[in-house]
Amino acid sequence: MHDLMAITLERLDGASVDDRAALAALIGDARVVFEGRVLLEEGSRPHVSMILLKGFVARASILNEGGRQISGLNVPGDFVDLHSLLLKKMDHSLVALTDVVVAAVSHADLRRICEARPQLMRALWRETVIDGAINREWLLALGRRPAAERLAHLFCELYVRLKAVGLAGDYRFDLPLTQSDAADMVGISTVHVNRSLKTLRQEGLLEWKGGEAMIHDWRNLARIAQFDPTYLQARLTTSWA
Amino acid sequence: MHDLMAITLERLDGASVDDRAALAALIGDARVVFEGRVLLEEGSRPHVSMILLKGFVARASILNEGGRQISGLNVPGDFVDLHSLLLKKMDHSLVALTDVVVAAVSHADLRRICEARPQLMRALWRETVIDGAINREWLLALGRRPAAERLAHLFCELYVRLKAVGLAGDYRFDLPLTQSDAADMVGISTVHVNRSLKTLRQEGLLEWKGGEAMIHDWRNLARIAQFDPTYLQARLTTSWA
DNA sequence: CGTGGAGTTGAGTTTGGTCAATATGCGTGG
DNA sequence: CCACGCATATTGACCAAACTCAACTCCACG
């Protein structure tokens, strides 16, 4: 878990060792939030941002009719709500999909350090821009891909993202979420998630049970999902200068 | 059109008069791009960002099977691809949906000015974060709203955004796009756009013909779309400090 | 054991997609 | 000014994907 803090800082591309150390000094104590709890309520005006050290956090919006759409998923190593530094009022909620460990950084501190360290500010900016790229990819999936392919794409993305923080490997990773969570991410019904997963399973592409995902046939899974990790690798490879 | 440049600078919240002037000095000559042309190709590595002064630009991704999804729409007054400053490689294309006028700012200049003027950098960061908020709202629509409501939401959003830059008023605005463009924004087929528009028209909510949109019943349109402009007004009202 | 939450499955319905025909509107060349 | 041709809009008939409702299974946990 301490590793994860290091990884989070590590990938702040373009920030100096000094910058990272300064930011690290601002990070508060880790806090546990239990599954199902809301970290930040829609409409609230947070004064801290958080680094996710363990578990999964979703940005969720509730529709009037009771439906829920998850517009983003954070994995350990992510800054979960950097954008709230710039946008005062939350336009969605942050929900713990599993038991979760987060460490807070106050906005006041962030503002100070950003003004003093442009390289660091730019690195944080970049994090939010990458979130945006992931978002666009989800949008693309929701708009133009059938259910099974959306799920396939989600598993591809999660594998790459989790692998990048050492939480996946050998084509497997822990994913202790429900099918209903997945449904709210890919914009289909729970029942249809179930059926689509069955298809993927029968095609020998992947399995997801007992909270663990196993990708049996990466090549074909990525193919049907038209998964191109460019939008994610940005997080690992691109540099400013 | 000169107004629009001013508006673009104006809404850089938190930037000083000095900051704005410095940025203004970096803006290159306006350039016309004709309808259908690609401003930035997916996979390219742009070295400029652009301010949109006239017309509509879409961020579009093409699927293997020939489908297209528009993951964002820019209106006059928008910075169209600020994020490319942080992410070297375009993961989607920028397409002119109408004849368009843009003014470029080089990334090199932007980087320089950002390092020198943290307030300005933060304001630009904020622009990209607002783009992200709009994106989430679209995601929500694609995931959980039926076709007619998606369109209703799109019209509500466009009205508010265009009004903010003086290009709408009295519940009407120019929208010289095709139904096919709309289809690619809301993730349904062209035919279904047509049918859904018919429904909205018959319910007396709006009309869209001859390139002009007229909202006849804002209250009910916003109601069925569950349109809450908070995510947009951020662009006008929130401040940093 | 029994209870509750999640997963699975079937039956029937709804929404939206596809294909194809027709209509409308506008710009160009005669 | 008119006829033609192209692009867009509109409509109908049919099809497919996904949804809803409801039953039933499978576990984990007390």
C-alpha cells in the first residue's frame, strides 16, 4: 500500500524529485471507507482530494427513475477527484464499490504547491486529462459498441490499468465487484451483463467469478473489444518536454 | 468574431488581466477550415492548440465497422484541444462539422506562459476539467437515457452553451448540422434521430429545421431531459479562491 | 439449516437498428 | 427559369439487441 503511494507520485510525469517529495509531504493519513459508503456526495463542495490506495471507487450519478450510471472507475494509485480542486461543486458522487483506503490532500495545500511548482501542477493537470481520455473511450463504447464488446473493453482496460500499478499480472486480477456494478459502468441491465459474460465465457475469452477476473485469450478479447491501449499508456510513457 | 476571442479569454477564471493579455498575444491568425475537413487526425502529434471562433468542431472516433462516435462538440469560444498540450498523441480526430474559423496557439508558447503564470495555467486546466464534466454528462445520457431524452438533453446543453457566448437567445440558435451528426453524438442511428425528433416536435418541445433550432417549451424539454445546467454554469460562475 | 445477496435462466416485451423506398430542398448547368 | 442530381430528411416494414419480470440456484454467513 505504501508502494502505491510511491507509484502514484512516480507517474506524475515531468515533476521533479523535489516536487514529488513536496507533494508527498502534504498527503494526510490513510483512512478506510467501507463498501457502499459515499466518499463525496453529489452537490457537496469538497475541500480535499484523495489518493486511492486500495479498493475501487466509482463516480456515480443517480437518475430520477432510480437508475445509476457509473461515469468512471478509479483503481489504486489514482488521484480520485483532482478535478474537484477546479470545480467547486460535485456534479456526481464518489462511491466506494469495495472497502477502500484513501489518503487525503487538502485543496488549500494543493493550491499552494501548484502555484509554487508549475511542473507539478502540470503533472496533476495531466492526470485529469488522462481521466478525460478514459472517459472518451467509455463514451465511445456506450455509443457504438454492443454489450459484450463493452464488457470486453472494460476488462481489457482494467487489466492494463491494474497491471500498471502491480495489481494484475499473468492475465488475472482481483475484481471484487458485482455484475450490477459492471452493468452501471457499461450502461446495460444486470441481467444482460450476466448473459453477455456467459457469451464471453463460452467463447473462452475470460472468466469472472469469486471476485477474480481471468483473461483466457487476451488477443481475441482485445480484438473484439477493439482495444487500443494508447489512451492509457499515455499515463506511462508520454513526457512533457 | 473578435468578440468571441474576448469571451474565450474572459472566462479564463482566475487569470489576471495581465495573464489574459499575455495569452492573447500568443494567439495566431485566424484560419478557415471547410466543412468535413479534419483539423487534427487521430494518431497525430499536434504542436498547437486552437481557439474556435466560428462553427462547430467535433471530436470523433471511427470504429472498425465504419461507425462514428462523436465524443465531444466544441462551440465558438471553446479551446478545442487544450488537452493535446498534455497528451502528445491524438486518440481521436477533430473534424469540422461546418465551415469553421480557428486561431492557433503553439504548444511551445503555451508551455512557456504556463510556467510563468500559474494563475493562467490553472485557468486553462480548469477549461479541460469542465470539458470532462460535459463528457461525464454525455456518458450518463448514453448509458441511461432513451433516445428522445438524449436529444432533448443535447439541445438543452447547446442552448445554454451557445447563449453563454452570445450565439443563442430567445430560445433559438443556429445549428447547421445534419441529423447524422446528431446521431453520432447521442449514439443512435440516423433514422432513429429522425423519429425521436418527430416525437419531440409533436410534443411541442422543439423544432430543428433549416439549420436552426427552436425550443418551444424549455421547461418541459429540460424536465424530460433531466437537464441540470450545474455542470456547465461552472464555466461561468465558479472561481478559484 | 435458513436467510439474504448475488448470479443464472426463461418468456415475453420494448426500444432501437437495418434496409429500402420516397420526399424535400438546394445548387448547378443548360 | 427550369430540369437534374445530390444530399438530407422522412417513413414503413421488418429484425435484432436489450429490457423487464419472475423464478430459481448458489453460496457465504450466522
